Amino acid sequence: MKTNLKRRLCLIISLVFLLSAVSFSAAANQTTVSLIHSEGWLETAYVTWNEYSGADGYNVYCKQAGGEYFKLDDELVRTYPGYFRADALGLPEGEYILKVVPVKNGAEITDASAETGALSVMKHAREGFAFSKNSPYGTSSGAYNDDGTLREDADVIYVTNGNKDTVTINGDESLGVGLYNILAYRESKKIKTTLCIRLIGRVDEPALTDNHTVRFINTGNITLEGVGDDALIYGWIITLKRSSNFEMRNFGMMYGGEGTTGSAVVLDTDNKNFWAHNCDFFYGAPGKDADQIKGDGAIDIKSRSDYVTVAYNHMWDLGKTCVSGGPWENSNMYTDEAKIYATYHHNWFDHTDSRHPRCVVGSNHVYNNYYDGNALYGIGAAMKTSVFSENNYYRNCQRPMIIASQGSDCYNSETGTYNDKGTLSGQMGGMIKSYGDVIVGAKRFYTYQNTPDVGEFDAYIANSRDEVVPETVTAKKGDEVGKGTYNNFDTDPSIMYEYSVDTAEEAVEKVKKYAGRVNGGDFKWTFDNAAEDTNHEIIPELLEAIKSYKSKLVAVAGGAVPVEPPYVTPTSEPTKDPDATSAPTAKPPGDITKIPTGVTSYAKDWFGGQSMSAGDISNDGYVGCYKGSGNSYKTNKFTAGDVSITRGYQTKQVDSRSFYCIPESECLVTVYFYSNGSNYLGLYTTDLSTPAATFTPEAGGDCSFTYHFTEVGSPLYIAGPVGDINLAGISVAEAGGNPTESPEPTSTPFEYQINSAEYVNGNLEVEIKYNKTESSENASLIAAEYNKYGILIGFKTADVSGNGKFVINGLQETAENKVVLYIWNSSDNITPLSDSYEVK
């Protein structure tokens, strides 16, 4: 085999192994499982270990010191490159021991088991308004009891990127198949049974989502949590409406939405008792506005959402971070429902720019947070809100606290005067009470007591925690009802809750240790304080690290739960004979009710959901993109090879969201889509009010139709009613001919054809045909071996050239494993030279 081919194959196979399998080395004389590390954490404990030679799986047990062992769910046992890990969840405070038992052929090897020492498990701080005795539910522990144990009536589902669209609750498909449908069923039936959703690894956007958003509507008693230190939501965001007793914890949110679709988490309407804690929030996808380059923020509370606690989260260089109160509260500020209650404690605002939080109307307790190099401002108070800032640590936060339309909010440093409108948009002022805060390196901060200009202050400094702020302390800007004063909610025993407060210095150490996911999560980044403390622009290197983030998860439950699509196949197009007629591509899933006519050849490009890659895709000169809400054309366009999903990209009206292209010649456009059977799909050109062609399927499901487009140079839009039409693929081809079915190729598009394979004396003999007339160059025959779970466990190769029988040595036939053959070339751009062939 050529040297460069060997090198490239090694590179490819290394990447395949990274995604699909793991190779371990075990001690030759190993007698027990070799543990690597174990630790107790917040209501969890975990253990990692090396491979035990000969084991094909592991059972992991947990017990409280002095108690009996119980077995962990198989899904909590995962495989990573070079080690295994198991996490025990739902542990109340105490001492615990974990035991790892190797399994071979279904039987435990008990003599080889290994136990950890005693692991100290701590409890979460269930504090703040989410746990107020005055709140509608009195708790926000979701699927858990307040002691940290899982509720007995809880259903548990484990969600990976591989099963997010197929997972069910206890195998019952009537309750929904896939995460989206499970939530849609709960929404339609207003179900509030206890549900624990456990995320494993990186989970990309599920099928059927609209605006990159997974919605929890008309539901409650839910915990959405991550397993271990690497659970991550990637590319999508979360919205809640009319949901209650909801907890989210221990996962990251990365590059979700489009900037204009909302913050990572939006409490939209009438949500009660919400607790978000120990999560990591990274850059979201950019929006069209300048202040959305880093996404649209972390958590927004609005529209009568109430009794909320946001705690122990790590925010990474966000532009806009948290909002408490929204437009509805501003318009109804004198009604009781607008006076929402929210608590923010022990969060790490790590080089985030603003809104920590930005508050309107309600009462907000902000304590023990670490403001770490914030370029714009810390807390913002507007529209007669009351904020108690207590024992926070502000390090190089440029303006630690601002009140709308006064003081540092509207101070003009160039003129030394105050503008009418400042950072908080000229709104009426709120009021901030500060006690025990430590402020270091602020650019500007003046208190009520020391301001050089009467009325131009940023906070009232209390001499004690229980000091009542006088009514004479008012905001500068008010309305006809009056100016904002502090409502002293924190000293009212009928409102305030019990809580434990650290000093500001203690809080910094606690936040650094516990904020975010377990042990800070698997994503690591160190900010350059000298450069980033005052920088509110995006950090290109951090952005690139976020965009290129990949999960290191290899397998879950020994491969029983899919992590990714299980079989790795070459994705490049085959090398084609220019004189041969192109072979038809595979049909999309489902029953195609119309066969394209007048098509001499066509290439279909899939695009799934709304996860569309940057760059253009050309179909013989036809370039496609999609048109977004607000009539703005999106710069991110779908690309060839995007992974298809069950349903596809959901269209709306033509002027809201539609597929769009400008054909450069007369052509046939075939549209593959899913419909509910009651609405039509429309094709529009220059007249956006009247479709040039429509198609109403006789029944719902997967279907297609073809349109002969003659208006060269005119735009073509493809759209359908809201929520009913989901595009799966578009094909564009030159018009001509009139076949009734797809043409047969005159010759195979591949150079090689694998005709047969047979096991002979411990080797695999493969019969190969070479389809070209000219002499062939050396190529590589690859035999990839997968276990019963679809995990790649090994490969062997042989050089091939021309026709004949070739032997792959040392490949034994097994009952459970599967072998798939490929032929690849040895050029600089590695290309498959044959179709895949499964050895029977």
C-alpha cells in the first residue's frame, strides 16, 4: 500500500474510532477493575475506571454508607476514549460508596469488582423565591423531592443525540415518540405527571422544532438535567409557557437560536416555580442586531412568570445575560401579577457584558454572585422595580449597579453631564438597595449617600441587612403616579424567605468551585483579564472553540442507547464515469406519490430541521436559501450532505419563512415534504399573493410533486401554512424527455464493484470487479467490524487492483458482529470507489 494512503487511512480510522469506538489497554495480570477517580458532588457521585480485560459490559451499584446496594440505570454507564464513567443521581446528603462489576456474556464477574471509598455528597441550596412558602407550589424541585431523591411517581427518559427523535416513555408510543412529540402530547393533554428528562452528551436540535425552540407548554413537575460533566444542548433553546414546578440543572447551552429567537431559556407566559441552577451558558447563534452578536442572552423572565430562582450558573462572555420582567410587566406595572419575584444567587458572570439582571417592576434578590470583568454594567433597575444587591463581589465590573435615567446609566464622561436617555433606554427608574457588596475596579459608581450631584446615584447603601429604605429615597424619573421607591420586600416577613448568605469573598470561592456543571464541565477556557475585562466584543477564539465543540462520548449503556447514527459510511460522492448516465439517488423516506416527469437527471439535497450550515449549495447553477421571519434573507444557507431528519424544515407563509431560489434556466423543481393532509403547499414567483402552483395531498404523510418552472431569472418561493408543511428536500433538474420512471444507468458510477465475500480458513475472500477499461491504480479494501450495538470495534485492510479475488487475513466470522466492506482510493482527496457491501 502506498505510504500516503496508509497515513491517510490511519487518520481517517483514528477519527472513526474517536466517534464510534474506543480502544483500551488492560493490565496483563489484572484481577479487579482498576478505578481511576471517584468523587461525591451535589446530590450526585461518580466513578471512572479503566477497561477490565475480557469484559463486554459493566454493572455499577451505589449504596449509602451502612446501607444496601442498588443498581444504577444502564444509561448512566458511559464509554469515553480511554475510560468508562458512571454517575449516580438523586442522592440525598450523606456518605456513599460506588461499586463497579465487570460483565461477560451476561454474567457478572463478581470477584473482579471494585469499590470506591466513602464519597461525601452535598445537598443543593434550595433557596430563593422558587422555594417560597408563598409560591403556588412551595417548591421548584421538579421531578425530585426537596431532599434530593427522585419522586416515586417519576418517569425517567434518557436523551442522547442518537435517540432524541425516537425516545419514548417506558416504551409507550402513545405518549409520544421523540422528545418533541412527548412534549407536544403533554401540551395537548395538559399533562403534569412527574417527568425527569436526563440529557447525555451533546444533544443537537430535535426534529420538528420551530425557530430552534423546544417548548414546555401546559405542563409541570419536570426536571431537565444533564448526566455527568458533558451534557450539552447545542443549537436550540427552551421556552416555557404555563408550566410549573420546573427544574433545569447540570447541562450546558451552546450556540442556540438565531439571536432573534430569544434567550437560551425564556419563561414566556404564566410560569410558576422555576429553578435554573448549575448550568453553563455559552454564546448563542448571532442575530441581525449588533447587540445579538453573542446571541440573545441566558434566561428571560416575563409575562407573569413568577417565583423564580437562578443559582450557581456559569455565564461565559454573554452580551445580554438575564432579564427579570418584560413588556407585559411594563404595560401592567400596577397590577399584582406584574410584581414578579425572582432570586439570583451564586452565579458566575464571567466576562459577561450586561443585564445581571436587568429588572423591571418586580422584586429581585441578588446575592452572593461573582461579577468577573463585566464590560458594560452589572445590575440594571428600571420601571419602579426593587432590587436588593447583597454580598456580591464586583471585580472590574465597569458600572456595578445602574438605575434607569439617572447616575451612571446616563452619565456622559466626555461632557461631564447627564443625558436624558442612557443604557436603560430612558425608562423610569427603579431602586437598588446595596448591603455587604465588595466593589473592586469599577469605572463609575456613586451611592445615594456620596453622589456629587443630587439625584444622580446608582444605589442606596444600607448600614444593616434589615435596614428599611426611607420613602424619601426616590428615583429621578417617574410617571404621573409618582417616582420609584424601594418596596422593602426583603424586610417584610410575609414576603421574604429563609436563606444562608456568605460573605462576598466566601461567595467567590464557592462560585468558582460549584457554578456550572459537575466540576466546571468538560469545556475549559481561561479569559485574559487584561484584554477582556473591558471588551464587550465577541472573542473570535472562544467563538471558534464553541462552534467546533464535539462530544467525546462514545457509547451509552454499552452501546444499547444510540449516541449517533451507528454505522460509519463514506460521505463523499463516488468517482463517476463522465460518459455514463448518472444513477438515480435514493428516494426520500415515505411513499412518494408523484414520480418526477421530464427529468433526465436530478440530484436531491436534503436539509434537516433548521440547522443549516453556512455557505451556498449549487444544483447545476440553482442556489437555494431560506427566507426568515421579518422578511429578511438569511445568510446561512443549506449545504449538500446535511443530515436528513424525520420531518424537515418547517415553512410558514411565503413572506414569513420559505425556501427561495432564482433558477437560471428552464427547469423542473421537485419538492419533497411532509403534510398533515389538510393544507396545500404553494409555489410562488413574482406574485407573492397568488401561488403559481399548488399541491394538496390526498392524505397526510411523506409526499412530493414536480413543477415545470419557465420564468427564468424570476424568484421561486416554496411555502405552506403555519405548522403544517415540513420540507424534507428539493431537487432541481433541466427539463426534457418524458420518462415514466427513473432512468437506469448505462454503467455503475463506481470504479469497483464488490460481488461476493466468503470466510475461508480464518480469512475473508472478496470477489471484486473493476468497471473501467483503463488500467487501475492501487486502492484499499477496508473491512470494518461492528459489534451488536453498531459500535466500530476494529478494521482490517488489503491492497486491491483490477479484477480478481482478494484476501483480508485474520478476519474471523462471529455470530454477533457485523462486517461491512468498502473500497477507497489513494488520491489526495480520499474517495469511495465502491458501494458498501455487508458480509452475510
